[in-house]
Amino acid sequence: MSGRPDILFPLFAELEGLDGIGPKTARLFQQMEVVKPRDLIFTLPHSGTDRRRRASIREVTPGSTATVEVRVGAHMAPRGRGPYRVQVQDAETAFQLVFFHARGDYLQRQLPPGESRVVSGKVELFDGVAQMAHPDHILRPEDAAEIPDFEPVYPLTAGLTQRGMTRAVASALTRLPDLEEWIDPSLVAREGWPGWAEAVRAAHAPAGGADLSPTAPARQRLAYDELFAHQLTLALARQSARRGAGKPTEGDGRLRRKVLAALPYTPTGAQERAMREIAADMAAGRRMNRLLQGDVGAGKTLVAFMALLVAVEAGGQGVMMAPTEILARQHLESLQPLAEEAGVVLELLTGRDKGAERRAKLDALARGDIQVLVGTHAVFQRDVEFHDLRLAIIDEQHRFGVAQRMELSAKGRGAHVLVMTATPIPRSLSLAQYGDMDVSVLDEKPPGRTPVKTALVSAGRMEEVVDHLRHAIAEGRQAYWVCPLVGESETIEATAAEERFKRLRAALGEGLVGLVHGQLPPAEKDAAMARFVAGETKVLVATTVIEVGVNVPNASIMVIEGAERFGLAQLHQLRGRVGRGAAASTCLLMYDPPLTEGGRRRLEILRETEDGFRIAEEDLAMRGAGDLIGTAQSGLPRFRIADLERQSALMAVAQADARLLLQEDPTLDSPRGRAARVLLWLMEQDKAIRLISVG
């Protein structure tokens, strides 16, 4: 399995060997991320032009394409800077062919007066006169069969033409190798999919609009190949993570029973189920690699702490990592009371720990005196040694891709890994992003959380909102006021937040209003947060820094200014900051009219539902996958053909298929396994190939 199989060489050669591609064109293709014939065959047409032969241009509506046979009439050379015109007559009507910057002698040869030609191009009405500017095709009637009835239209970059693209693709298609089938034969039969090479040819030769849709068999098959290669990579990563022997870690339940007895409520069914799944994974001899996915306020903290207690009961240690210092401190605060009930030693380690104090913590950790460590990525540093680490929990606001997860398990020491995310992700995306993991979902709210009443308020009613706050503060309640997103600029956002802070302070009174934004020094941010948590300030003006993790049960009002500028998931996360106590909570979505169609739809969905999973599905439908989790740092693969929104069902099939294949053939040595290796090379999944070779 050392190198790329010979059969794929023609697809991985230089582009310049293809018809009509020289060094200059090759550079243009590079801008489209097309650097070899393989990339070209996976660049599918996005639409098509109907070029069926018509008797007359009268058969098409202006603005569409017509292909007609005409008799060529008089040539009219331009006066001054105007265009060059040629009169022509089809079976029913006369019209003009129009050329800008044309050479008359060339057009005389192309369109000799008195002869017949077949022309194809877009027909427009100009001052009541029909014209066709720069026809795409001008051919003698005997050569007109060259024009396809339906011509594919490809994505282009400046400098490339449709004709050049079509020619290059045709040339690349002559190199298609005949590859063995890697998809499960019963699936191919059930779906009626063509073989790989046949599917590629069909996708480049659509016979009509239906062939361009994601549901066309050839397109579905090629999308499936992409998803299957991706899921196979994730399944190999999962297999190699599991090969890493985990330490069987089984607790006797004594600490967990203490905590459960002290809780003022009973865990939900979903929490119970997740705790059982995690405990079973940790007890097994292979390393756990599980995702704990829960909506805002679904009670992930309790489940995570119970998992840490399994490690401690078994005589080991656990670590919980948060992406920021504020969140690490928050975890510490929410775990502290539980740790006290269980009698477990809990400590915090962040980048702020320096000198002797840090040294002392590291020594205690190495001796095993600290049983549970909470920290930022500072816990990853070289000199941090555990006595016996059994479980690492990563609280991950999408900052960890598959690669980092592999790195963590390489640091391994056989530690089990649990990743927590508070962002409900639609199933197709969570499979794309976390397909290497087993998933536990918390889809019930614990008792004691009150539903949040959500209302839409136009920005013109600002005074009423401030009045409402004044009354609420008098009743001893607290509120968040989130300032609008301003493009990409944190500085402008900070300024806007400072303005709002000054105006609210003037309206509500000195000392009652606090401020946090991204530009403040961390110490000031922490201090402002602490004052709000302690209830000294009643209103916290903030940019979106509070979106994740802040827990102030007494805060029961959330005002979001410029709500139409936020994404659905973000609004849902922000709203989740209230409704954590017993008081009835409200979320006011303040918008600047007029709303766009999309903006209105987003705000209405929030008003209708508090179900994060439903909101995420809607968000995916409205925004698309890359946008939903910010493709740049999402760890989401970029697919050339597969469309995660429209083909989400295929992703689940691909995951099941990939896991089954590896179960039956872990080293990919069966005939289908070897075909799948070729697919991995074809899809450039080199990481996966390394995983097989180390296996």
C-alpha cells in the first residue's frame, strides 16, 4: 500500500497533457483548484443550455437560447464605434446577428451572403428588433450535428471559456480507468446506480435539467463515493483510536451515589442513558471516543462529572478542558459543589498559573493528589504529567477537528476521550464532522428550567424596552443586553457596546450596568463578569462573548439588539443564557425594520420553538453546511460533488457501509477492500491510507 496505484496515474498527471491546455490555461484552472485531470472530471456542470433545433427564433422567449438554420443576408459594417451587424432570415422571421469589435473579413468568410448556416445563441429584443449577439455556434448545415441538444454549462474562472472547458473535460474523460466496484453491490442494485466510469461520463453528458439534479442516479453515485471515502477515513480513524487499548476503567458507584443523593432533582432519561453509555465504554478494554451532544441547558455538566467520577472511583484521574479561561473557571464553579458532595479533590490549571504555584499543582497532579483537573489547553503542555489519567473531556466549541482528536489520543496514555458540544448539529453534519465517534444525545430538558418567552420588538420601541428593564431591576431581576454584530470588526462592536453601556447607565443608574466585550483585557472582563454573577450589577451589556457557558440563574431577561444580523444557532445559544432559574424568562429580539425574508424567517423560527435540533435543521436548510459551522475552522471536509443539505440521507448510509466494511475486512484486503483503497487514493484521503498501512 506504499504508493498510488498505477491504474490512477493518468488521472494524476499534469493538466498540460490535455487537449487545448497550455501553461497559461493551466494557471487559470489552478484558480478553480483544478490541478490534474482528476479534479477536472469531478468538476461537474452546474446547469445546461437547451440547443435543440427550432424552425424559427419565434419558438423561444426573448432571453433564451435558440438554434436555427438561417439564410445569410446583407453585412452592415459599423459606422464609427457601433457593432457589426449581419441580416439573417430563418423559416419564419428576419433578425440580426450582432458582433462587437469584429473583423469584417473574418465574418465574410464565416457568414457568406446567400448561404445557409446554423446559428445558436441567446435571442434578445432590442428596440423591438430581434437580435443574437455573438452566437455560440456558427456552422454549415452539414456540420450542425456537432451541436448537442443539451449543452452542459460548467463553472468557470475569468479567462476560461465554456468551449475550452468542454474540450478539456472531453479530453480528461478519455483517460477514465476501469475501476473495480467499491460500493456494496446490494446498495448499487437497490439504488439503480451506474458503475463509476459510467457515472462520470453520464454526469458530464446531461440530456436535460433532470440529469443535473442531486437526485439523478449518476450524481447520487458520485456524491456517495465522496461521502463513502470520507466516512471510510473516519471509520479508520475510529478503528485506530479503538486499537489503542484503553485501560478498562470501572467504578464501584460509591461517589456517584453520593452526588445523585444530594441532587435536588432526578436526572432525565436522556442523562441516565448517556451516563450508562459512557460507563460501559470506559469499562471496555478499548479506548472510548464519544461525543456528548446536548442542547442549551440539557444538563451536560452532570453527565460529564459522573464520567469523571468513574475514573476517580477506579483509582485514576480525569481532566476537563475548556476553550477559554472564562469557561474553564465556569466549569470549576459548576463542578465544585458536586465535587464537595463526593469528597473529590478538584483543581484549576490555566495559562495564568505561574512559578511556585504552578509547580505545586503539577507535583500534586503527578502524585495523584489532584483527582480532577479543569483547565484550558495549558493542560496539554509538555511538563504536565498525570499520575494515572483515565478520562479526558473536551468542551469543544467546534475548535477541535478530527486531526486534533487524533493528536489527543496519541498523547493517549490510554485515556478515554469524551467530547462535549452545546451546539445541536443536524445529523448529516454531525456525521460529517464526528463520524469517527460514537454519539450520546441529550434531547430532554432537566426539570426546573422554565420555558423562555420570546418576542420580536422593533428598534423604534427602545424606550419601552428600557422601561421594562427598570421595572424588572426594581423586582430584583437581572438582564443581559447583547449588542449587534458589526461585520468583521471587533473594534466597532466594542465602540457600539460602550455607547449602549453609557446610555443604559444614564437611564438606569450608576453602578447597576456592567460591560464586557472582546477588546477588554481579560482581567477586566473577568471582573465585570464576576460582579454580574454576584448580583452587584443588574444589567450586563455585552458583545457575543457571553454566548457560551455563562451561568447566572437570576438573569431572566435577554435583550438582543440587531437580532436580524445573527445566525439562528447563535441566537439560540444566546437565548439559552436565560431561563436557568425559577423565574419566568423573556428574550426580546430587537430588529431594525425592514426585515429581509430570511431575517424574518429566522426570528419567527426562534419565536416558535426552543428545540435546538429543529433550529439547527432549519439553519442548515437556510444557510448551507459550510456557513453553519464556519467552514474555515469547522474541520468539515470540502466536497466537490456531494451536497450535505440535499443529500444528507446518503451520509448516514455511507457511515453504516464504511463501518460494516471495516468490521468484515479491517485491513481492506478483500476484493472490495482493495477497490476501496483505490477509492481512498482517488479521493486523496492520504491520512486514511497511512492508517491502513500502520494497521
